[in-house]
Amino acid sequence: MASDPLLNEPHPSPQPEASAIISPDAPIVRPMPPVRWWRRKGIRILAMLTGLFAASLIIGTLCFNYLASQRWQKLVAESKAAGEVQDFVASLPRVPEDSENFGAAGALRMVASVRPADAKTAEANRATLQAIGYDRDKLAPDLLPAPQPSNGVDLGIAWSPEDWAEEYRTTGCLQMPAPSGHSAKDIIAGFARNYEDMKPLIAAVSRPYAVLTPEWPERGYRAPVVMADQAHMTPFISLARILTEHAQAAVAAGEPQMAVDDIRVLLRLAELVASDHLAINALVSITMLKMVQEPVWSLLRSRTANDQQLESLMDSLSRADLRKILLDCYRGEILAAFDWQQWASTHPEEAAELGTKSLAATLAMHVPDPQTAGIITTLVVYAPRCFGQDAASEFVERNKNCCVLPLRDHGIHAHFKAMESQRLRYSDSSLPTRIWQFMNELQWKPIQGIALNAVSFQARRNQAIIACALERHWLKQQSYPERLEDLSPTIPGQSFIDPMADKPMRYQRTDHNRYVLWSVGLNEIDDGGKIILGKGEIAQYPGLSPSDNKGDWVWSYEPLVEDGR
């Protein structure tokens, strides 16, 4: 017994309670160890799956690196084996002597070196820019109102000089004289300064070559080819608009020779622009060629041109070789892809920077959601280099299969059909599972537009050549032939052909001493010379495009629509 030191009394020891007494037969309970988080089964499985995913990603990237590299190397080897030039600059035509080059005439000389962002270059070429109507303080597309596209050719509605004279005076974009009562002559007077600068171009229109000056290496472009500044396209488009509207005014004023001169210069200008062999050049060239068809339609409708003028116009239209223009530009795009991959391999950081800027500009046009565009940009920027090689391989292969080979072996219509097949293939499928496929689709949209406008222009050009021959027949006999075959001695064989049907163009005389020519159009069905427009297409007028008309492509001098029908 214990004792209490203060009281000096014994203190009884505490006795265990009966319930606390452990029986000798009771099992021994050991204390539980602390739980470790990594021993939990779910965590272990998650860690294992994460490791497997990371390993799969690394292995997959390595495999894809190898396959993409092999795919690209195979394309390069095939190109070399076929003896194809792989240097973009070497593929361009050499600049001929000035006396033989339409591109060296007057205001056209050295325009390709003009870059408005470069103050020094722009100042040195100020006279050139002003000569072709390019105002540095404005965007060139706003310099003149956009010409109403294909009002006469597509809808049979004549150009109105009164409306355009009022537009010029209202906007102040052309220094118009006081109204004289003859709007067409007022417009010609307003273009007087520009037309003085056109005279050297008219004098040089028959030169054998049309090549941009100076040569590519002398323009001071920054590598690579795809990043070359194409700012000179803007003044060229401005010049094409001036020529188009001046030609229309010349027809209305009874000056057919002036109109023929403008049309011939515009055709050579389209050839000149395409001499750089890039898709943007092909797009601008086709835009110019489509501008030609309006003043040609107006001139033939007016019956003011003589036989010599009509023959000259036929010759110029026949030389507009759109098939060659497209072939050269598509091949140039392939070489530009080779150039980019070679340059990117030696300049990875600069390539990433330039690629990001280009991608941002492209997505701004095609992806309205900024957040989505940002995610796509991030994925592309941080993707391995093999993704770029695979995207380039996809672009080159598709370019060959849908553009170069159909054009080379069959013609523009085959190219258009190949592009349509490719478009339907992707429109029917779900969203691309590969980001580089999506980027290729963004790159491919302009080429789809080129194919559509190319086949449309080919049909319209053939119709214009036939129409010139018909007017020459009218001048001699005061009547039109019963069949187009009667004109065969005066028309190149392929100009009879409707490219949408690979058969002769449809032709019928009318009761008003006129005629109707038509192509079967996009639906490839003969609708009897009738266009088919929906309410939406009429609402979009005058911005009518070939895809808006679901019927025939008709060449008629009488209105094809009445009250929006």
C-alpha cells in the first residue's frame, strides 16, 4: 500500500475494474499501422494508367516522327526521280529584255518591288503607284467602287453609266467633270489622267512575254517563299478595276477601239500577275479574267466594233491560257512547300514565329471563336516538327492528285471535278481527327474557289470567242448562222466546247435578230438556256457567283430575270 507524503497516511493502490481484466484466453489486438496513400488500390491504378499513357504518347510520337519523316522523304525522292525542279526561284520564268516584256512597260515596271509597309520603297515608287491609281492613304479596293460582277453576262442586264457617274461623284473617288448630259463621256474624262498612263501599256500589249520585274531575288523578300510580301497585288487589282470601268464607259460612249484596247491590256495584266507561280497569283489572275467578260459582253451587245477589232479581241481571248496559268501556280505551291520545310529545318525558332503569325491570320478569317482559335494555335505551335512534315505531305499529295495531274492529263473540268469530290469527302465526314487535316482544309478553301471560278471562266471565254465570231458573221451577212459548225473556219476547235459537258456549246437564234449561247452549268444538265436562282441568290445580287446559279450559264443580250424571278 502506498502512503501519502503530506498526511503520512497509507493510500490504497487503485484496483483494476472487473471489466478491464484481460482473460488469458483473449486474442491479442495489435495496433494498426498508419495508412500510406500510395497503398490505396485506386491511386495505384491511376498512377499505372498515367504511366502507360505517357509511355504510349512518347512511343506514338516517336513512331509518328519516323513515319511522317519517311512520308516526306519519299515525296522528295519521287520529285527528284521525276527530274522536277525543287527550287521555286529557279522555276520562275527569266525576265526578258524590256523591249519584249509587257511587264516592263510604263507604270508596270518594278511594281512587284513595291511594299507599302516599307516607307522607303513606297516613296521611291510613288509615281508608279499614282500612275495606276493606287492611293497610299486608302486601301486600293476602296479606291474605286467594286465593279458589279457579271450583271450582263450572268443576268443579261446592261451596265448603267448614269449609275456609275453618280457613284463616282458621290464617293469622290474619281475627279469627275461637271455633268455634260453624257455620263459615259464624263466618266472617260474622269479617267483622263489614268488613261495617259495606260498608253504605254496599250503600245506594249503585243509584246511576246509578260513577266513581273524585277526578278524574285532582287525584290528583297524575306525567306521563305510562302512568307513573301505580295502587297503589289493590291495596286494590280486597282488597275484592273480602272481598266474594266473605263472599257465599259468607252462602249457606252461609242468608242469601241478604246474598249478593245482596255480589254487586251487587262488580259495581258492577268497573264503578268500569274508569272510568279503562287496560288495567290492564280486567284488574282482569275479575278482579272472574270472582270474581262463584262466589257466584252457590253461591246458585242452594242454592235459598234468592226471586223478588225473583233478579230483582235478574239485573238487576245484565245491566248488567255488559264490551264497553263493554273498548272504553273499549283506546281509553284508544291515547290513553296519544299522550300518551307527545308528552311524550317535550319531556322526552327523563326519558323515557329512566322508560322504562328500566319496561323493567327488564317484562323481570324475562318474561326470566329477566339478561344477555339487560341486552342488550335497552341496545339499547332507546340506540336512536334513531324506534324508539319505530315501536313506538308498531305498538302503536296492532294495538290498533285486534285490539281496538277487532272489539269495536265485532262483539263480544267477534270480539275474542278476532282476538287468537288475532295470537298464532298470532307463535308460528309465528322470533324477531322488530326489538327493538321484541319489546317489543310483552311489552306484548301481558296483553291476550291480557284477551281470553281476557273471552270466558269473557261465556259464564259469560249462563249465570248463564239460570240465574236457570230458578230463578225453578222457584219458580213446581216444574219446569224443556223449552226455553230458554220463558223468552224474562224474559231479554234476547243473554243466550241462546253467545258462542263465536253460537248459543243448550245446555240439558238432568237426572234429579235439575236441568239442565245449556254453551257449546262454546275448541275451538268441542259435546262434549255435557263438560269435557276433562288430567293437567296437574288437577294445577294449583284454579287452573283457561278455557284449561285443552279441552272445553265447563259450568254444572252436580253434580261434573264424579271422582278427577281
